[in-house]
Amino acid sequence: MLMPTHKGNRLGRTAQNTVNVLLIDSHRITLWGLKHLIESSGNFSVCALATNQKEALQYIDQCKPDIVILEPDLDGENGIELIPTLLQKSHARVIVLTGLRDSDSHDLAIVKGARGVLKKSDSHENLLKAIEKIHQGELWVNRDATSRILMQIAQANAPKEKTPEEKKLAVLTPKEEKIARTLLNHSEKPLKEIAGLLHISEHTLRNHLASVYEKLGTRNRLELYVFCSKHMT
């Protein structure tokens, strides 16, 4: 296990204005290189190095980083799914630094809460600039990715097409819907008792049921019960 780096105060805390960074990558050589690159700027301090999810969650609690730099491919573990937990457990902003070229994975990282995505083929100047800008509250996402992500969000929030069964239920009057729900919840009771629960006569209930049967395409109480139990939430 790679222990937190000790530099200055406990767990890498140095000057009060230093940006503390947690690095998460399954490759130790990559972690070593990133640590030395990031600390060479003089503005950032690497407070811990993690090679897997367990270490990441341990150090996020211990060193309270300002920035987390995450490789999502953690030797079989899915780092992207870790992002919401990292955000929940700290105030840190997450940057994904990955060798993956799959744009869908990049977009998903942003949807999960990452503030930026960089490829390992990007320049070190870009990485240092991204850390600075994201720490200041900005996003580091290219224009194409922004368009794709906005499209995903719009599609996710778009009203879903109703099923045929939902369309049938939608044409019931409030009274008819109440009757259907009452019959669903009290299927063992005779109509006379159902009518009493609804404060209407049995004759009136039968008239309403005839309309409900027709609208839902059912023929009797059994078919109505089956229909409502499947499609009425």
C-alpha cells in the first residue's frame, strides 16, 4: 500500500494557500511521475497516493484534498463509479486523467460529477492549468464533449412515451381511478362492501365498473385486478 506523502504538516498540508491533491492510479510509476510534476509547480502539494478504491476512500477521509486526480481504469475496478462517493465524502473537485480514448467514458465521468477530463497524452502544462482552473471553480471540458453531455441530459429528462396501458389508465376519470385502486387493494371483498368503502351504492359502482372495463379493455374483476396490479403504480 502506498502511504500518504508527508511534507510539511501532517498528510502533506503545507502553506495555507497550497492546493492539496490526491492522486489515484493503479500504476505506481505513473503516481510517482505525477507527484513530482505537480509539486514542481510550487502551487500544489500531493497529500496522498492511492492505487485502488479502498486506499482512495481511506485517504479522502484523512487528507481532505482540494483536488482528486483519478484514472478510471483501476486494474479491474471502475474508477468512474467511485466519483460520486469521493464527492460525497469531501469537498474535493475531481479531475479524470486517463489513457482511455472512449468518449462515452469521458462523458460519463462528467455526468458522475468530475469537473474535467484530460488524456494522458495531453501536455503537462495542460494538466497544471486544468488543476488551477478547476480549483478556481471552472470546468475543463472541450466543446464537443459539452454538446454530447448536454444532449444526454436533455434525453434523460425528456418525457418518456407512455405505454399503451398507461394511455388507457390516463383516460380514467378521478372517480374511476379511485374505484380501480379500491378494487385492487380490496380484491377479496364483494362489490357491496367495496361500494360501502367508496360511499356509493352498489348500483352506482356497477355503472362505474362498466365504464372502467371498457376503457381498460377488461371484461371482469379478475382481469381488472391483473391489469391494475401490473400497470397501476
